[in-house]
Amino acid sequence: MDSVGVAQAQRKRLYDFIRRCVELEEDAEDILQDVFLQLVSTYSVTEPIEHLTAWLFTTARNKIIDWYRKRRNRNVAATNDDLGAPFGMEDLLPDPAQDPERVYASSLFWSEFTEALEKLPENQRKVFVMHELEGKSFRQIAQITGEPLNTLLSRKRYAVLALRGRLQDLYDESETS
């Protein structure tokens, strides 16, 4: 099977992966199209990609990170009524333009983070994503969901504790190397 056939065969899995990370279908479709656009431009310029499925998911993950960074910067600039300090995901992720070890560390972190986020209960994940990744204030989330502010704060706290617990080994490992 050629690269285009492999990419088409992985389309649904790739879309499902992206959809778990972003709230709106339209945004997931846009990210998916960006991945395929990059595939077409990369494939036509360089040699064939050896591990295409891994390349597709890595590219999708990077596109999701970029998407959240853009949204977060826009949302943080637009609103100052947040009740909590921003998480600063962009501060945790190394710049991909840096050395290969940092790129690998970024990739490893994002994979572990995504997996840990997927294992959270839906109500905790939703609050965490809306607040930390989309940059919405708790007041905005309360208006969207109809949930009391204290309930949202509690869910976010439990989500942060669970994520910290899941990512602690990775953090400890990075500190020793």
C-alpha cells in the first residue's frame, strides 16, 4: 500500500485521536486537514516517510499543541477575569526548534499528558481542558456548563492532582537526566 493509501486507512483513527483532544468537530477537521496538507507537502519534497502512521500521529499531536497555543494566547489576551493562574502549557513544552533531546522530551511529555488526560473522568477532563488549554475563565465555564463555580473548581483540582500523580515519574526522570 502506498503512503496515500496508508494515510487514508489511518484517517478515522487520526480523526478520533484529534477529536479527543479538541472540543469542536470543526476544529478537529481543520487540524486533520492541516496534517494531510503537511503530508502532501512533505511527501512531494522529500523521500518517502518510513513510519507513516507514527509520523501522522506525531504531526497531529504537534498541530494540536499549536492550535491550543494560538487559542490560549488569544483567550488570555481577551479576558482577565480568570480566578486561577494559567497553567502555562507552552512553558512546559520545549521549543521544537531546539536540540533533538528536547524535541524527544516534548514528544514524550505530550504523549504521557494526552494519555493521562484521556483517563480522567469526563467532567474533570472537560473543566481542565476548557480552563487550562482553551483559556476560559471559571466564570465562562460556569456559564457554558450551568455548573456552580465551586463544583468546577473542585473538578479542576481533582484533575490537576490526578495529572500530577500520573506525570510525576516522567518529571522525576527528567530532573535526574
